[in-house]
Amino acid sequence: MRVGQNPAKFVKEVARPERITVAVLNYIPFLSGFYAEALDVLKVCLESARTEAGLPFDLLVFDNASCEEVRQYLLDEHQAGRIQYLFLSEKNLGKGGAWNIILSGAPGEIISYADSDVLFSPGWLKRSVEILETYPNVGMVTARPFRTREEYMTATLDWARRTSEVQVEQGQLIPWETFLEFDLSLGQSEEEIRQRYESTRDVRLTYQGVPAFVGASHWQFTAWKSTLQNFLPFNMDRPMGQVKQLDERMNAAGFLRLMTAEPLAMNMSNTLRGVRQTVTAPAPQPGRKKTSPLLEFPPVKKVLLSLYDSIFRWYYDR
């Protein structure tokens, strides 16, 4: 038997979500080795997303079974009102499993997704949404120009070539410094990057006065939620390595894949070293030792990192 009246009956209105949901996927299983600085990277990612967007949004964080220290940080941020929606998964569902929940459950009409190691620059969200709302049939917009695989660009190029209102430019249009900065974050040598820069080209479009580079990527993108529904669910049997499904399927479906003309998002990877200080980074942890010169010797470093990678895969890439 019910006792009394539910107080919720007397609530006259409820909160409405923002039109845009910024969704960040996080996975930090421990705070050592490869992940020693990962919590600091996450903090910078979330702070730069909040302070540099240029548009209002709700922040959603999906945590894929991180360690206790990281979960507690996220709970504190949620309690303080800096995270509006927080998903804490008991198990690591991989990126595909997390995407199935994020892209179907985010309340916004527009979803702006990012991995937890993305550093944002002023206006990143505003410029992304401008492209999304200006160009027709846009599938995804990444907030940085870089060179993506040509096989994922065919639908966008076909649309540009048959649309008379579009101005098309080709050449080495991304400045060398911008190109170098991003590719260095992927662990490539400057010599390799220089060879790729000189042997490939960019395509830049201008439509209704709004410039955008051709290409996009799964590590950071802004999209209509209704468009993303076309690609759910994602069936990925590994935690990483299969995320290009979104790029492939979106291009095959004929959607445009575009990037901002300016570099407004950057991959920090697993360290704050060399990161532009657009936001205040956390103070270095006390007692962190400098690396021995022997450990930085290239042959030694290569062998040890290879061994570390193998051990990590034995335990976590399952």
C-alpha cells in the first residue's frame, strides 16, 4: 500500500538538455607506464572542451572501466556540476560498445564526440557546427585539418565536383607546421612526415562562404544524432583497431566528411609534454623522476617499449 503522495507529482517543469552534447570516451586502467600522465591529459581535455567551445553544451563522459582514482575524479566533477551526464561502465566495452550507448543515449540533437586525449582550441565547437549546418548531407566534421585516407573521401569529392556552387582547391594547403604537429603526436619521425607531406595533397572546399577541408576522423567529430543512428550498432570484437568502421560506412552511405579550415583540436596522446598551453595544465606530480639517458638511447628504448607493448596486449587487448 502506498503511503502519502509522490512529491514528484507537484513538480511543474523539468530541465531540458542543451541542443549539443559533447561526449568524451575515457579509458585509464591504471596510472603507471603508458598511462602515467593519462589522468592529467583527461583533465586538460575536459577543461579545454568546456572553456573553448564558443557554444553552450552539456558534457557527457563515458568511462570504460577505468581505475578507482579516475572514477573518483569523474564522480567529483559530476557532483560539482562540471559533467552533466556520467556513465561508469563496470567492464571495458571497447570503443564500439561505448559508441552504441553514447550515440544512442546522448540527449542532444547534435553530438560532438572526442577521445579523452583531445586538446581543444578557442571556437572549436562553434566552427564545427557552422560547417555542419551550412553544408548539405554532412556526416561528420572534425575540428582539425589533416590528411586522411583517400578511399574515405570519395563521396565528399563526388558531391563537390557535381555541385557548381562549390569552390574546390587542391594542393599543399595545410601549413607544414600544422601538418607536422599532428603527425608527430602519432609517433612518426619528422623524416617520414616530410615525405608524406611532399607526396600527398589537400582538398579544400568553400560553400556559401564557409571553407572546409575534405576528410574527417573517428577520434573527434561533430554530427547530427539522427545521422549517427544510421550506423548503429557497431559490432567490434576488439577494444581498438576497428574504429574506422564509422569512416568507411559513412563514406559508403554518401555522407560528407569534412574538417575545419583551422587546427582547433589536437591529439595529446598520453602526455602533456609539448602540449600548447591553451588551458592551465595540472601541476606535475611530485617525485616523478627524470628518465635515465640509457633508457632514452634509441636501440634500448625501442626494445623496452616493444616489450611493454607486448605485456600490455597480453593483459588488456582481449
